[in-house]
Amino acid sequence: MATNSIKLLTGNSHPDLAKLVADRLGIEQSQILSLQDSNHEISLTIGESVRDEDVFVLQSTRPGNVNDDLMELLIMIRACKDASARRITAVIPSYPYARQDKKDRSRAPITAKLVARMLEMAGVNHVITMDLHASQIQGFFNIPVDNLYAEPTSLTWIREHVNLDQAVIVSPDAGGVKRATSIAGRLDLPFAVIHKERTRPNEISRMTLTGEVSGKTAILIDDMADTCGTLCTAAEMLAEHGTTQVVSVVTHGILSGDAIKKLNACTALSRVVVTNTVPLLGKDAMCDKIALIDISPTLAEACRRTHNGESVSYLFSNAPPS
Amino acid sequence: MRRVKIFSGSSHPFLVEAICERLGASKAKVDLKKFSNGETSVSIETSIRDQDVFVVQSGSSNINDSIMELLILISACKSGSAKSITAVMPYFPYSRQSKKKSHRGAITASLVANLLSVAGIHHAITVDLHAPPTQGFFGKPVDNLHAEPLIARWIKTHVKGWQEAVVVSKNPGGTKRVTSLADALKLNFGLVTTARRRTAPHGSLENSMFLSGLNSSNHSLENTDTSPPNGTVTDGPRSPHRHPQRSPPQANGIGPTSVPYRHLNNNRELGSSPLTQSTRLESGSPPTTRLPPYNEPVTNGYAGALGLDEEKAEDEDDSGDEYTDERARDVITGRLIHGHIVDDDAPSPIPSTMSNSIATLPGEVMGHPQTDGLDPMTSSFMSTTSAFQPDHGLGGSVHDAAGQSDDEEAGFKNPELEHTITLVGNVRGKIVFIIDDLIDQCGSWIAAAETVVKRGDARKVYCIATHGIFGDDSLEQMEACDCIDHIVVTNTYPIAAERVKASRKLVILDVSNLLSEAIRRNHYGESISALFQHYLD
């Protein structure tokens, strides 16, 4: 007999987040055994029946293990499908390969689309994700996708921790202007933008700043911090233009490569605020500038609403009380 | 070749170079790298518009990265307007997960096949799929090439006295593969099979060892102890599995006579050893006439079991029957503890049969010891699992065994489990080829090799497989095993150069010829059936 409650499965990518979501929902995580061979082939078994259940599979991606985690997610979904689950919802707080979303050079693969089709092929019925790098990725799917925003939760943090009298919202690149203006509007703050010229991925060269920042606290808004090259250069540039301090608020703290080294070396940047969509894997202990925002209430609420057939749109502009 | 591009994934560049060299082509330019967050990046640096594209990717120690790289490469070729895209996978990843092994396990091989289709392949080429039905998972044509002709030719040219060798399968499911090679080389075949030992408390010499023969003086003995494996069996590979479960009654029959093992074995050798005769001469005779007349009294009390056996035997195809007539019953068993053959009087590792039967259940591994306080659902789960187990072992088809052989490996690692290992067929003084499709973990290989050497008195042991995956330090362990003389694999799967250098036993056969020919024929639209045939030399 189906229990008619949420079945929450999770892989090895982000057990902490899964625990938070499960606690928030007041449920136990479903038993799952996932093993890796010596050559990293994953073999997994779901430890309890999911027949005719509403299954939510939560999987983030560990920086450096993206492919393993993606395969694990696909295999979990497939295992649920093979085990006759009624509906399978993939909860992917940080969508993998989100930056490969267009044919930006000859014969480039649109890997974000490939991932979307792979998920569908594995048997997913619904996707819940957060702060997609490009919202168009939703269109790569032929199934419903809920793209949640960390913005309401981030706003709460900004209101609590930053003096808003003398603050300015800054977008470190032209692509993020929309995200930054939205926050600036909600906080009723002025806005500035840094334009950067990118030559190769993960490397940046020239930058120009538009907007008034001197004497203010700059709040850098972006969707992800990967190698942190952008953030650090932007922060230094803002400092040169006379900001009193620079705080960075990003959703996905991937922090790969020598990101931690760069952050520690960058004196201009006083805080880096990331959410827990991506596991930090102990990096916060190596850098005291990192602060963590918990977005599990939003994810849990989205799961609950999806399960009960309620509207999710409330979550786009409001953070559930923590 | 014109209008063909061969792309190489990063997993096995040497194989691709060999393929390209044989085709007189060069690898198409592609830039493969990983972003610092672990995402794979592919950039194709040559035009592929309206060309036949072949993407070669094997496995590696990071198999998921290899898969993603292959998928992204295919996707990039598709968006680059290639005419056709063929995935060439010498080793098909996740091929061992071709069925629901456990409750709610995933059929990952099917998932991978679907992912390839989604990425945009038109055709797939692979070598020796673990379970040939995997071909059906693709909606696209699949060429499953065989390395067997290559292996057969190697044996013929490199093994002195191969005509007198015996081909041995290390699990019942691999029998098809083994009989096929035995057919090709016109050799006899044998079988090693393990069963978890269920009667640990009284597991001593009497019931752990069992020998029989058709011809010799212990003939009468068999009749009195009504042992099913000898008389009733029309189906050799299955019989050993019944054996351990029925051992207690047999023990009483044999116990008193208690002939030392070697002695018995010698006795039988003095008579005309059945396996030294050529089995092929009589292969045309119908199955019913193969039942020796003396069997009839034996069936008393086992009528049901016999009927079942015969029924099942009918289902087997001819090639199976051919080898499983009355000659294949030199049955030798041994005890296996910690993956090694032990003396018959060695102490049993644990006295409790209860923990024996549940030790490998998934539930327990997950940290929920399910010995007490079972809820109704769990116990039904358990009972079906354990009831399923013996049947599972009896299954004879290739894909059934896929799971079983893996379970065996898990069992070997469990120090609490004792296995009964059974050798069917006479290997005394002979060269033995132990054959399977892949070598990953080495437990079952070492156990089989020790069995044929220590129990069966084989002269020399070759471990032969198509895919040398060699997980963990299995190559080193096999290297250290005295019972294994040579390890023969093909280069479908990359093996680290330093491991190859360190191993004196390892022989690597080159499949690049096979793959390049398959690529060439596919491009020109020629038949590839010739690649399945054995070399005439």
C-alpha cells in the first residue's frame, strides 16, 4: 500500500541538505544503498518499496564529482521507475552543465540540453531546481520544471547583515543584471554593473564599471561562484572605485579550483555568502569569509506543495519562515 | 577513408591510435578537458558536416566521466551536423547491470543504452557484451563483436599442447561462452561452481567432498547413496548446485567408506577416464539414450527432482546437451573460506546458519540488522530473497549468471561465509583455460584456479577474458597466486602501463584489428559477419 506521503531519496552528493529537507518535511529519508566499484560504476538498491509512491530524488553535484553525481541521479531515477513509482520528481538544487546552454562556438555541444533529455529518458516526471544559469534551460525539458529562487532567502540575509543606508547592488557581469536589478528593486537600492570581456571560460580580462559606488557598501550579486576569478576582480575594482566594503551574495558556491586561495588573498572582499545548494565539503573551514544561507525550507516547501498539488508561485517571491 | 572522422575519448587513446593506424586515418582533432568544477568540456576542432563519425570510448577508472565525455562528444557531433554517428565502445559501461539484480535495483545498462540514443547515436559497436540481450536495450542497430576468434587463435599459436587442454567455466552462467570456445577448439570443458555452504555445524569431511565416476569401482557406492548429481543428471552444469543442499543424506552413505581423497581420485584414473574420450563422436545421439541404464534405480525417491531435471534439460539447446551427457560427472568439491581452498578438516568460520543466510541481504548492509523485530513487509522480503537464492544458482543462461557471479564476489569477501566449490570435469594433469568475459575482482578466479590445481590436479592454468578491468589490486593478487600461470585479456579496456610492466603473467591481445575492420565495413556498407568467424589456420 502506498503511504501517500513524500518519499525522499538522496544520493551521496549532499546528505546534509537532504537531512535538512527531510527534517523540514517531518519525514524520514528513504533507505538507499549506493555503492561504487573500483572503476566508479555505481550500483544501487532502494531499500524500501516505492511502488505507487510520490518519489522525490534530491541530488546536488559535488564540485569535481559532477559526472558521478549525475550518473547516480540518473540511476536512482531509473531504479525508481523500474520499481513502479507513481511519480518521480528530481530535486536538483544546482543543475549540472547549466553553463553549456548554447552553441557559443562551432560544433559546441549544448550539454545542458543533453542533461535535460537524459533526465527525461531516465524517467523523471517533474524537475525542481534553483537559480538556473539561464532560465531557458526550462525549455530544454518536455516536462514541468520549477525554477526556484534563492533570492527571497538571500534578501532576508542581506536585510539582517548589511546596513542598507549606504549600499549599492552590483552585478559583476552583464548577464546577471536582471538578477541584480530585481534585488535592487526589492531593497530599493541603487544599482551598478561591471562589464567584463571573457576570452576563454573561467578566465576574464578587461572590465568596466557603470554606476556610482564610492563611499558605499557594494553587494555583489551573482548566480554562482566557481573559481571566483570574477568575484575577486570585481571586488578589487569596486575597492579601487572607493567602496567601503564589498559583500558578495551568490546562490551556488561551487568554489572549485583554487577559489579558496583567491578568496583568502582578496582583501577587497569582506564576505562571501553562498547557499547550501552545493555541498561546501569543508571549504568554509578554510576561509572565514564564507557565510552560509540555508535554502532547505524553500526546497522542502516546494516538495510539499508539489506533492499536495498546491501552487508553488508563492515561493518565487517569499521565503518560507525558517 | 574519405568523409570519415574517428574521434577518441580520453579513456583509451592507444587503442584508438592502433585503430586509426590500421585504417590509414588520423584521429580527428578534438579538445577534451574538464572544468575546474568537474564538468566535462568538449570542443570539436574540425568540420564534420555530412560525414560518418565514429566515437571510440572505452571505460576507465572514472567510468562516469568516460560516459559523460562520450555522450557530450556524440551530442556535439550531432549538433555539428554529422551524417551518422557510431559509438564504438570496446567495453560497454554498466554492462553487468543488465537486469534487476536486487529488489528495486536499476537496469543501468538499459539506461546507458537509452542515454546514448538520446545523445544521438545511429549505431553502436561493442565487443563481448556481458549479457548479449543488452543489444535489445538500444533502439539502434548494435554490432556485438566477438573476441573469441582472436583468443582461439592465440591459444592455437601460443599454447603448446593445447589439443589436450580443458576449457573451464568459473560459474554456471558462463557455460555458454565456454562451450562455444570448446567447440571452436574441439576441446573438453569443465565447470567450477560455488554455493554458499548451508550446513556449517556438521560441515566436516564427509559431506564436503564428493567424488564419482561412471566407470570405476565406486559405481556401486553411488547406487546405494542415491546421489542425484551423478546418475540422474542429463544436465551437468546444474547438478553441482543441488549437491551441497543434499549433502547430509549423502554423507551417511559415503562416510563409512571414507576413502582418502587422493586415493579415490587415483582409483578412478586407473579406469578409462571418461573425459579423455572424445565427446564429439556421440554428440548426434538423442538425449534419452544417453541416460545410462544403471541410473534407473537411482531415481527412486528423487523421481520429482529427476522429472524436473529432464524437463529443464529439454529447454537447453543442443550445444549444451552435447557436453552434458553422462561423461561430465567427475565431480570434485572443496571448501572455500576467505576465498581460498582449505583442507577438509579446517574449522568452519562460524557455527550459525542463521547469520549465514542473511549476511548478504541488502537490508543489513544498510545498517539495519534485520534479525529481530521484523515487520511483516521486511520478512516477506527476506523470505523471498532466500527462497530465490537456490533457484537463481540453478539458472543456466548467460544473463542469469551475470548477477550470480557478482554475488559470488561479494560472498568471497565476507569472512563469515564458507562456500562449497565444485569442479565438474576431469582436469588432471592438463592445461586448463578458465574463461569468462571479464576480469574485475579476482576472488572467483583465484578460487577456481586453486580448485582446478589443488583439487583437480591441473598442470597449468590460463585465466582468459575479453575485458581486463582489474578492479582494486586484483591483477596483483592474481599475479601472486601460485595456481595461475598466465592471464590473457584483450586491450578493450585500458590497463595502466605500470601494472602491465609489473605483471609477468599478463598477456594482452590486440583487438584494434577487429574494431577497425568493423568501422571500415560499416562505413562502406559491407557485411561484418566475417568478423564472427574463426580464423582458419
